[in-house]
Amino acid sequence: MHERITRREALRRMALAGGALALGASLPSAARAGERPNVVVILIDDLRWDAMSCAGHPFVRTPHIDRIAAEGARFVNAFVTTSLCSPSRANFLTSTYAHVNGVRTNEGQEFGPRLRHFPALLRDEGYDTAYVGKWHMRPDANPRPGFDYWLSFKGQGVYVDPPLNENGRDFKAKGYMTDLLTDYAVGWLQRPRSRPFCLYLAHKAVHGPFTPAPRHANLYRDVEMPKPASFDDTLADKPEWIRAMTVRGARREEWLKNKDIPVPPSIPPAKWNPRDQGRLDYYRTLAAVDDSVGKVLDTLGQMGVLDSTVVIFAGDNGFFQGEHRRGDKRLMYEESIRIPLLMRYPRLIRAGGLPDPMILNIDLAPTLLEIAGIEAPQYMQGRSFRPLLAGGPYRPRSAFLYEYYQEEWLPGIPTMFGVRTPRWKYITYPEIRDIDELYNLERDPHEMRNLALDPLYAPELRVMKEELARLQRETTPGKRLF
């Protein structure tokens, strides 16, 4: 929804633009375009796309997260291009694929200075910038360029009494990680300033080991979780490596120890535990995140800047809760690659919207830059969806590329590439001899029937292979950027 302005405000903005032209480039480009919004990005670790009451979850309650959706938009088809912590975080920040930014695994990689992240670009244009929370690239907690304020920790961090680093000073905090990060973020927001601000709040939660705040330890104590539709997948038509991982394990130690265990042609049914404490603790850990969102929104409201702030809530990747016999992420099935993505900015976004086009994590940076009136650098590979928010012409993408690179400590999961369209999904494993996967998502949303070996679907398989080759070719720049 377009912002409505008075005639006086329109004249003021025209005068501002005219003054900027008279002064050459003395004002930031965003200021020349008009009032610049504040930006708050709240990124959650390992959060499924449907783990919110606003997404219809059967028992999870997230009233503060739901508020963002109710007063803004919830993107119902949001995805990551790599379902893994470090790569996804690099994707969000730089708007580039893992094969471009060099952050392919969780094993200490970090994008180089040639790829400047969007908070740094906002800072160039006069924004006050802060990073609070999990960085997870390069295993140290030291401040990174582009932020006026830094509060982070090494690697995954811990939930209780965590070691932290504030602007280069290491210390040990007392308390629960989610609450601590929230307090530092809110404290920074409340500082007096005359510039627009960008806060990037990246929670450790809900990453394992799932550790709820003490106040939420007994939450959902009477809940019985419904069995996922794909929990009984026998994996009979899936690639052999998935069944091998199921019986041998994926971590290097167990993978080597169990390498001689025969791989069965299918996996027999197992009993679903509706009271599994690990899975329930995952959702309990989310409760403190919801409290955090409420505190951030309340703070912005008390400061009088809530409606002039673009608030984004997102997950860094999805998470299996028993689907296809899996936990964790990495694979290209829907539960792993789909993420929650919510955005509130009433000057642009109509309340209660449910945009349907496929949106990627690499699309966030160019979108925020365009909203701020800043041109995105040429190396950014995402597409701004600001026109979609504004209700203007928007051409949805017809397909996107997925990539996952095998990790040294986890040889049971191979490198994989894939393509998803609104209707079809294709997955291939180029470094091993195994079958491909092809799914009709309209008829088979739970990905239970692999059509890759069915001759009836040979035309669709051929088209998807060609689409993968095209996307890989078009997303690979001539020069290495890392």
C-alpha cells in the first residue's frame, strides 16, 4: 500500500530533493528519495515455516510473531537457497548464492570484503547499524566491518550464562541467551540518535540442544503432537544414500563404523511418539523468541517509530520434525528449505497480506535497499520484491536453484543441487552414483512419490535438468567474489 502524504509534506520532499540537486551529492541517495525507514531484522535459527500460530500450527502459540503477520504480510512461499546455518546467513546478508560468496558449509568460511553486506551499504548512506546475536561465519566472536555496534559470540554459543563479545570485549554474561540478546538489542534501540537505524538481531534459538527458558519448561505439557504425513515414508523410491544414512548414520565416526551394514530396499514403519520431549522442547524454546519479538515491537512503539520501521521476521532454514524419518535440515524436501518470512511496514505493506510468489532469502537485501532508496550492487543475485509489497507490477520467478555442499564431518549426506518451481521439484547428487528425485508438488505436496524413474515423466525430468543447468550457468559470475 502506498503511503499517503499531505500537500505540505509533498512540497517539503520536493524542496528537499531540489536542495540535494543544488548541493550535488551532499545528501545520501536515500535521503534524496524521501524519508528513510528504520530497519529491524529478526533472524531465528532452524525455525520451520509453519511453527507459528498465524501459520495454522495445531498447538504452538506465538502472539507477538503473529502480530507482525496481522499488521503486515506473511509470505507463504519463502525459501532458502542452502538449508544450513552459515551459508544461509551469508545469503541473507550479501544476496549471493553459496557458490558465489564461498560460504558453502558450517566449517569456518566467511565471505570476503568484496561482498559488502546490506547493513554496511545502509551505513554508507547514514544509517546507524548494529549486529546482535549469532554470526556463525569464521569461528570467532570479534566485530565485523559495517556495524557501529557489535554483540555476538563464537560459533553456536550456549543458552545459559553465555560468553559474549561486545565491540571487541570478551566477557561472560549471566542469564538465558534469548533474553540477553533481546536486552542488548532493546538497549541499543533506545539510545538517542538523529540517524535512521538498522538492527540485525540474530537469535541462537531455536537451534539444538533445544533448551527452553525456565519459565517455559512445562509449556505444552498436555500436547500430543500429530504424526507428520510423511513420517511413514519407507524411502523405497528415494536414493539409496538416504536409506544408508538412516541405518548407518551420517556423522563421520558412525558412518565409518557402520559402513558394512547392508542398505535395505525400504525402511519398515516405526512408532510415532506424540510426546517426544526433544521435539516439544524445540517449540518451547521458541516461546522466549516470541517474548523477544513482543519486547522489540513494544520498544519501537514506545519510541514512536514502529510505523516508520521495516520489521522483518525470518528463519535461517527449515527443520524436520519427523518428516521422511528426519530431524535437522540440509535435504531439499519442503520442511528443510521453507522458512517463515514476515514483514511489517504500514507505509508500504497492506495489513494481513499473504503474498504467494516464491521469495528467497537472497531477495531480502535488495528489497530493503530499494525501500531505503539505495541501488543494490551488481553482485547481488536476489530480486527486490518491493513492487510486490506496493501492489505494483511484479513478475514472480518461475524457478530457483538449491545447493548443498557435503560437509567433512558429515559424509553421510552428499552434495546436492536442485530446482523448485511452483509445481515441480528436481534433486540430483552429482558426486555419487545414485538416482535423482522428481516430485509433482501439486499432487504430492509431501514428496512421497519419486517420479524420476517413471518413463511417463521423462519430459518433465528433461525440462527440470535443463532448468538446473540454466540456473547454474546464470548464477555463476565470470570472476570469483570470495
